[in-house]
Amino acid sequence: EMKGPSYEKLQNIRQSRLNPALATYYSKPLALHQGYKQWLFDINGKRYLDLLGGICTVSVGHCHPKITAAVNSQMDTLGHVSNIYYHPKLHEYAERLTDKMPGELKVVYLVNSGSEANDLAILLARLYTNNFEVLSLTNCYHGMSPQTMGLTSLGAYKYCIPQPPGHHHVMNPDVYRGIWGGANCRDSTVQTTRTCNCSSNFCEASDKYFDQVAIQFDHNIPKGHVAGFFAESIQGLGGIIQFPKGYLKRVYELVKKNGGVFISDEVQAGFGRTGDNFWGFQGHDFTPDIVTMAKGIGNGYPLAAVVTTPDIAKALTKASHFNTFGGNPVACSVGISVLDIIEEEKLQENSKLVGTHLLSELAKLRSEFPIIGDVRGKGLMIGIEMVNPGTKEPLQSKKFLKFFDTCMNLGVLLGKGGVYGNIIRIQPPMCITKEDADFTVAVIKHALQSD
Ligand code: PMP
């Protein structure tokens, strides 16, 4: 049981002393107090199944004892020193993390947040290529720092200030909502919509979306002078958007041909979440030049990373590059533990097993409830797109808000995403079970049935 300020006191402090630009879920915001594995407990002790995992961050479960032990032991030994010195945890972690990467991706920079990682990736791309222009997809989220706000393409996360120069957006290859379809060509566990005319090795939609990238290169980039292209392997905040097959690989090739590098943002799709692969890009059959990571890498501890090739890393040696907290011993201990736990508890395999089961069950709900426009995803990265029945208009009704409240009251915490906020996101700690998945489906079904 919690000892501390009352709900009213928390509410008062939130309203008067904390960031007023931050929306909270639910008609009465939840006050959470404790976590254990895939569960959260509110200040009254009520338990919830956490299907958002601190925004796709609590990868291996809340309060994992192995992480707690590693943090305590490291705090007792050496809490901070800065990485101008050698220290064993930093070196051990650098080796462990880059062992997970394919090819030449062996040099790691440790930082403290996803925005910082993407900022550094922009810098690396520009210094390495001597080019300036960076591209990303409409509907993407890559951070909120002044630089990464230029990459991000969701109006809700933009301010009326000049956006940083050198950023371009290309049409998102959204196979559900986009104009060329392609839904049966995404790499999804369940196929719920069939809208494109494709063969096994050719996707018409993929081709058309790719043309949009080529058009940007022809019209808006100095000929042959691109610095980099950023994309997630599956868009997270954008609403679990999966791309048609072949798209990312072809974009990668076009970027390389024009003198640029490809940056995979694995902040959400990495660390086994997609089930089939440890990294999301591995599902797209290419190896990027730079990979950025955050969130799941530290199970909630502020830890993020950029991994690249020795050749690209050389570009950053033109000046000193320093980050006080990046690679601190405690963060590195957490990072090592997360890698251990994913392996020991077979969490990537569990993502695939439980994720596939959940996706199939949700697909059944889709055929029952026309308010569900689309069910998609891979592993434990799942999206349910809510629409006005019979259309693809994003559901914006009070009913949707009530739906969230009902699920919460029944003990299930879901996420929200997409530019219209009409996509339910499920990105839980990867330790959830089949029983949790069945419970989730039952709760969603009940909430959809009640007004
Ligand atoms: N990239 C992606 C894909 C993200 O989802 C986020 C956070 N939502 C970020 C980058 C930025 O991470 P942070 O909030 O740690 O700066």
C-alpha cells in the first residue's frame, strides 16, 4: 500500500507545477505507484495489465530483480566516472551490444535518450557524407529536440518556429490508409485487408511509394548529395505502420547511390520486439549504415545508443565528442542485464509466440466489429486502427475515449498512436503470456460491445 500524497494532491501538482503541454490518457488520469513484470499497480493497489510498457520501453518487465541487483551492485562499486576513463562495464557493454549487430556495425556511442541518439546520427551522416539534406517519412516520430523535430512528421509534435534546415519528408508508404494500398504485401503476421495486385516478388504499391522517394531526390535534393534517410522498421508512435515488401531496401539502395547513408531508428522495433528478428531492419533484408536505439535498450533506465561502422565513426574525430552521462557504469550494467534477460528468458521467441497469437485473435475481432478498420503488426508491436464503420475515416468519437476508460477500468492499459490518434498500440513488456493476450482480447471485446 502506498504512503504518500493523495490523488487530489498529485492532481494539484500536475496542474500547477508540471509540463502543461503533456496530455494524459483517461477521463481521470491514472496515478501509478508500482510495477511488477507485465503489471502496474495504482496508488490504491489496483492491478493493471500494462500493454504499453512505458511507451514501448519496459522491454523485459517492470522491476526485474536482475536489473535491480545489477544497479545496486554497480552503485555500490562505481556510480559515475565519465567515459574519458576506461571502465569495465562500458567496455563490456560496448562489446555485448555490438556483438548483436551484423556486418561492420561495430562502433557504439552511448547517450541518454532517443532524441539524442538521432541528433548524433544526423551529425554523423552529415559529417561522413559532407552532404546536408536528410529525409524521413511523413507520419514518423524520431524525437523532439530542435534537430530531430525536423525529422519528426506529426503535426501534434511541431511548434510554430522555423523548422531546422535540410529536412525533407517523403510520402509514407502506409498500406492501409495510403492511396496505393499494398496491405497484403506488408510483413504482417495476419492479413486483414487485401487491396493490392502483387505477385510474390513484386508489389505495385511498393513501386509507387518508391517513386515518391525518387521524385524528392530529383526535385529537392542537390543532385547526388543526400546525407541520410531515417526510418523505423515499423513506425511506432505513427501508429504501427508497416511498409510494403521491398520498399526500405530499395530506398536504402537509392540513398547509397546518391551519396547518403541509411539510418534505422530501432528505438521501438529493436531488441527482439518484432519476434522474428532481434532488429526490425533484419525483416527488410538490408543492413543500414547507422542504427539508433533507446527505450527498450534500458527497460526504462535512461540509456540510448548509436551504432555505426568504423569508417563513418572516423568522421566524428574532426572534433572531440563528449557526453557526460553517456555510457555511465550504471546504465551499462542495466544494458548488459537487458541483453542477458532477453536471452535467458527467450523474450524474442515469446514476442513471436504471444504476439502472433494476439494478432490472430484480434484479427477475428476485426471481422466481428466494423469499427476496427485494420489489425496489423509483428511480434509484440501491434496496431488496431479504429474507423467510422464502413469507412476509413479515423474514429474520433467520445466512444473511443470511453473505450479506453472501459479497458482501463477492466484492468488493461492500451496505447494510442497515429496522426489522427485513432490507432490502438499494443507494445507491452515482452514477458506477457498467452493468458494475458486472451484476457486482453476479452476486455477489448467487452469494451467494444458496451456503449
Ligand atoms: N525514435 C522513436 C522511434 C521514438 O519512438 C522515440 C520516442 N517516442 C524517439 C525516437 C525519441 O526518444 P526520446 O523520447 O528518448 O528522446
